Amino acid sequence: MLVAAAVCPCPPLLVPEVAAGAAPELDALRAACLDAVGVLAAARPERLLVVGPTGPEGSGRHPQGATGSFRGFGVDTGVRLGPDGAAGERTLPQSLAVAAWLLQRTGWADAPVEGLGVEEDLEPAACLAAGREAAAAPGRLALLAMGDGSACRTLKAPGYLDERAAGFDADAARALGAADTAALAGVDPATARELKAAGRAPWQVLAGAAEGADLAGELLFDDAPYGVGYFVATWS
């Protein structure tokens, strides 16, 4: 049963060592993400599932104790998913590495953690099914969904400017803030792909997990620094 959820973006710039001199520009976003993780802890879950977008190489389950790093960004900062556990052979994909950093920053020790990497192109039906399966397992579940909105909000955005991006992100922000599972389930994967919205698949996993849970949502952050839509929301 899903008892709480949080939605956070997953840019490596959330990690101050990666952002370096630009770190203060994302202080408000960082604070909102840490507050969102606090809502998960307050729900007293018996297990935490962290869901993040990835390519085929990072898809699937990542056990507690799995490790990752930000060395690809020139920073020798390593992370571990959860407080302990076997490291395993697989490296955390970027989105789950950012989640692991958030959990470490809050000192997460409230429940066992598992990561789930979902391919950005995973069909909505499969995303919803994965969420339903997670919620149906025994124990009180908290879910942390990592993923960005459109990367096409400005001329200097990673995906350049697309006039559809602002409307897409506004709809996503409304759905996340209202815990509107139907709206999230209906996000078109083709449009999300064209707008480079990496959060679509994790949001739909969350939508599947939250069906029938009757959770109330709150939007903590909605902005587009660097031309990318970043949202932070809590469901409880």
C-alpha cells in the first residue's frame, strides 16, 4: 500500500560539488527536495522505492547498497543507495545516483530502500503496471519518483525552445501538485519524448502505485532554471 510519495527532479547539478560555483542558484530547489524526502520519512514507511529514468543499461532493480558516482562530471563524489547493503555489480544510473545523494543528505534510515530504473521510452501501460505491482507488495510503501520536465523551455535549454514546452510543464505541475493519477497516466509518451521530459515514465509508475490510495498532493517547487522544468511535489 502506498502511504506517501515525493517527486523530485534529477539534474546532477543538485549535488553542490557538481554545480561548483553555480551551486547557490539551486539552493531553493535543493531545500524543497530535502523537505519532500522528509515527508516520506514522516509517513513511517516499511519500504522505500526510488524510481528514476534511465537508458536500457540502467533499467531494472537496484538493491539497497548499490553504488554510483558523479565522476563523469569531473567530481570524485560517490553515493550509496540506502545506509548499508551489498554494493552489487551494477552502477546506479544518474537519476538514482542523485536520489541516493538526497537520501544520504537527509540521513535516511527509516526503511529499506530499493531502486528501480525505468527506460525513458517505457510504454505507459508498463509504467502503470510496475507501480501497481510495487504498491501491491506487503508493507507500507513510500515512493520517490525522480525526473525532470521539458528541457525545451528557452532558446538556451538543452533541447532548444519548443513552444509546447511551457504548456506541457504547466499541466505536469498541476497534476503532480494535485496527485492527479489520471492526468499523469494520460501523459503522451511521444510528446514527452519530443520535449525531452525525462520524468514521464517515473511519474506514470507513481500514478500506477497511487491508484486508489486517496493521497493529497502539494507542489513545493515549480521553475525552469537553465530552461528545464523542475518540479518538487509531495503526496501524503
